[in-house]
Amino acid sequence: MDFLAKGSFVKRLRVLMNRQEVVPERLAGATAVVVDVFLATTTLLTILENGARQVFPVASLEEAEEVRKRLDASNILRGGEQDAARIEGYDHGPFPDEYPPEAVAEKDVIFVTTNGTRAIADAAPAERVLLGCLRNAPAVATHLEASGTESIYLICAGSGGRFTVEDFLGAATILSDIDTEGWHLNDGAWMALDFMRRYQEREGEALRQCRAGRWFFEHDRVDAFEFVGDVGASDLVPEVVGGRLRHADEPESSPPFKVTDAE
């Protein structure tokens, strides 16, 4: 319940614990930051950073196919996962190390996952949609403060409608670098700040203790875990514009990509 007086003006900052908490009509005019640390937003950041020509995060296999039909078949890479399994016929899975510069440079990459890219689609009604993870958390915070936005949603993708520590940690890490004085915080944001009082500069410890973090050690993927958990390793802030990723600090240079233009 909002106890603020009717007509009062206040800056609002909200943390949503999973994508199912998104209420589309409430996103109008807001900047949404989607966080899926393991692995969608981390991998999408890496793909863009490593020189892909175009990057399309899509919500479903059906949408991926529609996008594929509109691109040069000789220049496409498809990647991601569904229900934690690699997608049959796709070039790559969901891990960042599958997208080095030599694989993605000047390629069009279509990427779909069970939770993360669906959360990106859920956030589409917002005025702006950014992607955040631990690797670019400080850069996202800096960008938000510089943008002058007065309504921020940090949206944790979650997993199958459930809360996940890693996404909450990603959102909390972004929030901890924002000066929240003068902002109205929801309960999720308040909890995130409290969480960071314990784990600031100990993010790796929190990440390793969570269920998904343990998986990386149990399956000998420590290298991927360390990559994902490298807080502040990237200065890039991806923004979703017209269904494609671009650098948030760069002007839009081409018209939106519309799946619905099919004949």
C-alpha cells in the first residue's frame, strides 16, 4: 500500500524479486533493469561486448524463429537454453565463454532462455530497458544516476517464478552504488540494501552459497563462476531498443526491429 499523499511527487526505486511481480502498466515512464546473473544478462552483456553486430534477446523459440527468418542466414548464431538444457540445433548454449570475439564478431546473435529473456520481454512496457549483472553493476548504477530517471525497477528474473539469491545479489549490488537519499524504496529495495550491509565486497561468498552457485562447483565450471562473479569487470550497459541490444550511452542508429512485419 502506498501511504504517500495523493498528488505528491517522489522518486521511486523498486526491487522485484522475480519477473512474475512485474505489473506492465506500472512500468510506464520507468527505467527497468533486468537482472539474470546465471546467466542470461551476463551472457548477453558478453556477446555485445565481444563485438556482435546485432543481438536479439527473444522470449521464446517461436520468436527466435521469426527473427531468424528476417536475417541473413549465413551470418546468424543462435544460442541459449530451455529448461536448463541446450537447445537442439542451436549453435551455442547459455554460457558466456561460448561467445568469444572470434565467434561473435560481426554476427547476428539470437539468444533465448527460460527466465532471463522472458523477463526482458516482461519489462518491455518500461520507457527504457537495461540489462544488469554483477560484471556491470557499478556501470549500471552510474548510468541510472546520470540519466535523471525518477522511477527505477530492478527486476530479478528468478527461476520458474521462484526467488533466487544470485539475481537478488545482482540487483542489490547495483542498488548499493546508487545514492538513495530522497528516493522512496519498496520493501524489496530496503531488503537489498540490508543484504549488502552484510555482503558488500563479499559478493563471491554469497554467490557461492546459493543453489545455482553451488552447481558451478559441482560441475567443474569454476572458471564460469568466477567470470560471472567479477563485480565491475565491464563498463558496458546494454539497452534493449526495438528488440535489439545497443550500448546505452550511444544514440539509436537504426529503426526498431519488428518481428510482426512478417508477410
